Amino acid sequence: MFASNKAAIRFIFSAISIYLLWYFLYEFFIFPDGRVDTWLTTFSTDTTAKFLNLFGVKTEIYYNVDKCFLFINGQRGLGVAHSCNGLILFVLFTVFIILFPGRIIDKIWFIPAGILAIFFLNIIRIICLGYLNIKYVDLLEFNHKYTFTVIVYGFIFLLWMLWVDYFAIKSLKPIKNID
């Protein structure tokens, strides 16, 4: 039992340390520079527009310094800000997988696959919020703040549980029974 408490404390300490490192890097280097957020926000908005175009929906994008404006069928669908580009979600997901037990080879493919899945879920979220802003503007704020937050974080939690149940368990060494 002591070993499991020690592992839990090490996990928590490592998670807090990496979070503080991420916070420092983001606040003092990545955010002020702006290139990562701008690229990811633009890429997310462009991908959303291309996806909608596949289904015959006319889209236009107007770029701003810290936001992209997506127009759907000539109507202002949504402003996609840097805070909604999914970067923090990718980091949150990745840190958990890195810190939790598992084979390196599994982490090498699971992390990019998870980030890709989260990215496409975010694209679906942007599409839904864009349509809500056009058709049901009074529902936009609630769904942006609560519904999609629960869906996205719930999805990340399911990815974590998938990791724990199918990949982390396989990597653990069996404990010998002491009779």
C-alpha cells in the first residue's frame, strides 16, 4: 500500500510541476509570441470551413490578430478565439498520458491519435456553435459554456480511461502474492 501512495504522490507532484512549467512557458513565451495560437486558431477555423464546404455549405473566414471570424452561408457564424483552439486540451491530455504508466511505443501512437480526435471534436464543436449563433443565438452562451465543455472534457476523460484500462494496466508488473 505504501508503494501505491508513493506512486500517487509522485504522479501528483509531477503533474503539478509540468503544469507550472507549461504555465510559465505559455504565459512568458508562447502566448506573447503568438505564432502557435495564431497558427492553431487559423488551422482550426480553416479546417472547419473546409469540412463545411465538403457538404456544400458556403463559408468565408476573416482573420484578426487574436480571432478568426467564420461566416456560414453569408451570416456571421462564430468568432474563434485563441482560447478556443484546443491547445490547452492537447497539453492536458498529453501530460496525463506521459505521466501515467504505459509502454513508450503505445504512448508514441496514442498521444497523436488522441490529439487528432480532440482536434476533430473541437471542429464539430465550432460547427455546432456556429449554427447555434445563426439559428438559436439565445442558446449559444449556455451551450458554449456548459454543454460543449462537458462533452469535450468528458471525451478527454474517456480517452484517459481507455489508456488506463487497456494500455497502462498491460505495462504494470504483476504483484506477487504473499501467503
